Amino acid sequence: MPAQEIDDLLRPREVAEIFGVRTTTIARWAREGRLVPLLTPGGHRRYSRAGISDQLATQTDAGADPGRREMVEDAVRLYEQGWTIRQVARRFGCSYGVMRRLLGERTTLRSRGGIERRRSADEQHPRMLRPAQQAGAGIPDV
């Protein structure tokens, strides 16, 4: 293979960085036929730079769809009204991971408990206190 052809081949990790997804997503897209990999003699997948550019352009054009933009805005609005990511994903018929990524790009995600709050030292669970702190042991009353 000429050196220029080798330079035009991308590893799955590089493709994942371009699309902003994980390498497992790239492997899944290859199995689904969305991306066409070339196999090395060792059985590793490589992707042509031109094919990836075409796929990225197709995906960017689809992202410009006004209906999709409207759906994402509605999803953000529902999430900010208190819906969980899972509820919003179910409402719009997509997976939890996709919805989490979409919402994470457009709003601040809540913690699992809803509101992030740290306990003060006075509110710590008794088992978390040192023995000298429990029940005032060894601390004289003033």
C-alpha cells in the first residue's frame, strides 16, 4: 500500500474523536453498515478519510433539520421542568444515552438525586464521625 493511502486511513479512535462518540459506537455503526471499514491483514478496522468526511457531512445536514432542532429544544424544556432523562428519552423515542448526550450539550445536567447538596459536618452520619466526636466523649461541657 502506498504511504499516501495509509495516511488516508483512520483508526476507530480517530473516527470516534471526529464524531464525538465512543469507539464502541463506531464498531456498532460498522456492523449496522453506516460506516464501511477496511480490514487490515491483522483484522483491525480502518476507515477511509473520504468516507468519514462524507458521513460527517450527511450527519451535519441531518442535524440542520428544523424538526430535529425543535425536538431537542422541547426535550431541554421538559428536562428543565423536572422530567428525568429517561422520561424525556422515552417521550421522544430514543435511547437514554443519546438523550443524555443531547441534553448535556445544551443544559446543565442534574445529579442523580435531583439537587446537588453537600452535608455539613454537623449533619454527617454518626458512623462517619470519629469516636471522640460521638456523644461528646472526652469533651468537657462548658
